[in-house]
Amino acid sequence: MNHSLHSFEISIHWNPSPRKKGGYTRDHILSTGNAEIIHGSAAKQFHGNPDSWNPEQLLISAVAQCHMLTFLFLANRSKIRIASYTDTATGSIRMDKDGIGGEFEVINLYPTITVACKVAERENILEQLMHLDKDVSKYCFIRRSILTPVESKLVVNWSD
């Protein structure tokens, strides 16, 4: 059994100027390697820049991206040809009574896939796809690492 350890690193840079509501700016930059930088901020509700990614969106994105990549891996391993995959993910945060802290109540994924297969194979493949969608939670690193419930509502379209 291989229990290898994989490490990942990002850099975050925050500059204290210009001053904003609440006495400081929430704007910052996230970077890693040669990838494009991500402009980050707090969510608009928390006095952040609505034109930048916020931590809540990044968490939802990480869950959705990990779900997609794991699903595609599992489908490929099962010899199911996915022709396209899209998702619109949402998340809801419930604030604590003090209005400072809180937690995600749920993250909802709405993956829509198109599968290329013969009409005669569709019923069998649909059943496999529904199992694969549920199996993602066993294998996706991000989903296994958070306490928030994640619900996936898979929609399957077909092409010949």
C-alpha cells in the first residue's frame, strides 16, 4: 500500500494600503509557481471587492473542481466516454449569533455531463454514472477533508 505524501504550496501577499471601510483593505494576491495570479478579497458582504475571488468562492471552487476531476478519473477508469462536463456550484454560510463567525451549511454541485455512447448502452451507463457520482466522496481529497455536507445533483445528456 502506497501512503505517499504530496505537498502543495501557495503564496499570499497583502499590502495594507489603501485603507478601506473597517480600517484596512481586504484585497490580496494568491500565487503559485507559474500559474496566473488570483486576485483575492473578502466577500462583498464582509466589505471586500466583489470583482475578486473570495475564500468562500475558492472553497466552493475547490470542492467542485475536485469533484469533477475525480468523477472524470472514475468514468475514464470505467471506460465511459464523457464528452463534456459543466457545473454551477453553490454554497450557503450560516453566521453565528455574534455575526463574526459561521460555517458552511452545505455545498451543492450541479454537474451536467454529456456521455458519448450507443443508445442501447445508455441504461447501463446511467446506472454506473450515478454510482460513480456517489463514489466521488470516497476519493476526492477536498471532500474528504471538509466537514461541510456536499450534495451532487448529476444531470446526464447523451450523444451518439
